[in-house]
Amino acid sequence: MNGKPILWIIIPCYNEEAVLPITAPQFLKKILDLSAAGLISSRSRVCFVNDGSRDRTWELICQFAKQDEHFIGISQSRNRGHQNAVLAGLMEAKDKCDVTISIDCDGQDDINAMDEMVRKYLDGAEVVYGVRSRRDTDTFFKRFTAEGFYHLMNLLGADIVFNHADYRLISSRVLESFADYHEVNIFLRGMVPLVGFPSATVAYERHERLAGESHYPLSKMLSLAFDGITSLSNKPIRLITGIGMLFSLVSFIGVVWAVVLAFMGSTVAGWASTICIVCLVGGIQLVCLGVIGEYIGKIYMETKARPRYIISERTWAPYERKYHG
Ligand code: UDP
Ligand code: MG
């Protein structure tokens, strides 16, 4: 390797005016410390990705960029969600640096784990996953649902790293290959392992948010989990086929049984059993249709192949209107 690697820390921000003034100096200090320790180049950057915030987040980012050259930012033309914001940052960074670390801007993930990540990168790992060692600060409910989610994902065949969220180091070499994954439904923590290359993990403790509020209520968590499963695995469709076959078999036996009873002349008004079967089968069919519909919906979005992010501004190249005449 010639010289020291240029690191870009990619930080998605959505309505984070309360927490940015606290965490931005911490990120800057981390870059300066790492470069003073001789691990990374002094041309490393802290890159904020404004995800269409409605508050003063972008103004703050522009201010930081004016104050210190290590701070830079890009802004998305509208809110597209956390995954797309991280992707925008990574794709922006891939040709301009050697290695990236993505992290949330709220101080929940321990930035001191970055030292270890960079060391593992220098030792040859191309992807380093940050893995939570404890979930003490999460509520029982969040911990239970989150861990259940990882187990379910693995059961369904998606290769994801247990207790790893989106705090990870990725080298530009991996990002170069990752850019060839053109899908619109993105679930980064499931997609990065698919790219391959040597990887490592670093354990860290997760803290409370330093300020502001979480943007991930239960409904968004469920939708992320559902997206994760349906983007990465076809097993639910197989499962449905299996259930369908099982029930066809059971109904076939039921039909034979009913015919035999009828011939024996012992049929009674079978209202209850009829209703039960109708309801059961109807219910299963609806669930199956729903799941299949979900996949068709995904195909629909993929065939449209809309852009996954649109960068409207950069701190180093602000948009200027062209006036004619
Ligand atoms: N975020 C984003 N776009 C969104 C929602 C969230 O860029 O639409 C960012 C947010 O600013 C933060 C990170 O994603 O840096 C994680 O969000 P949050 O802390 O609200 O989620 P939690 O940690 O509670 O799961
Ligand atoms: Mg958070």
C-alpha cells in the first residue's frame, strides 16, 4: 500500500439539528486522532449525508464545512430513508477515498471502535462489521424483536451478521463491486456479505441517543424487517407452496371421507365443518396472495429502476442558478 489510506466517515442525518453539534466534533476528533496515530491519511473526511431534513441540519453541515476542511456534506433532494442515504454517501465516496466507515449521527454507536476497525482493515480485512456486544440500553421489547429478527433472517436463508446494524467499514474495492448491485430495494446489511471479500468483526457497546428522537418507530422497524426478508430470500414463496400442497392433501382426504360418509348414508347437516374449512382455506389463500403480491410489488419497483438517490447539493460544489439575459 502506498501511503496511508484516506478514510471517509459516512453519516446519514435526518432532522438531527439537536444532536449534530454534539457529535460532529467527536467525529472530527476521531479523524484527527487516527491520522495523528499514523493509521489514516490527514486527507480523510467526515461526510454527512443530509437525507432531506426539514430542520436546520443542512445549514449546520454547511457551517461545519466552512469551519473545517475535514467536514464535507452532500444533500439528498428529498427524504429517502436511512438505507438510501447511506448508499448515496458510499457511492459518492468510493472513487474519492480508500476506505469508508458508515455510522449513525446520534452517538449511539461507540466511535472508539473505529480504531480497531481501521487496524483490521490494515491487517487485510476489506469489510469490518461493528457488532453490538450488549443491548442493555434497549428496552426488553426492542431487544427481543431485534434479536428475533436476526434469527428469523438466518432461518430464511439471508446471510446476515448477528447484532450488526449499519456501523461498518467497507473498502473502496468492495464498494466498486457493490456498485454493480443495481437493485432498488436495498437492505445493506444483507447485501454487503453477498459481495464477499475477507471480513472481520469488531464488538462495541451501544449507548443511548445523545439528543433528539429515534426515527425508527415499531412500524418502520417492521417494514425494514419485511423488506429485508423479501429482498434477500425466496423462502417465503417456497413455504407457501409447501403449505398449499399440505392443505391440498388434507382437503383431498377430507373429500374422500365426506364421500364415504355420504354413501354410508350417515351425513348430517355439516354446517360447522364446512364453515371451518372455508374460513381456514380462505385465510391461508389470502396470506399467500399477500406474500406473493409483496414479491410482485418488488419486481414492479425493480423494473422501473428509478434512481436510488438524488444528490441535490454538495458542500464543495453548491448549486447555483443559471440566469439568462
Ligand atoms: N436517518 C436517515 N433518514 C431517515 C431516518 C433516519 O438518514 O429517514 C438517519 C438518522 O439521522 C440516524 C440514523 O439514520 O443517523 C439512524 O436513525 P435513528 O437513530 O433515528 O434510528 P435508531 O437508532 O433509533 O434505530
Ligand atoms: Mg439511533
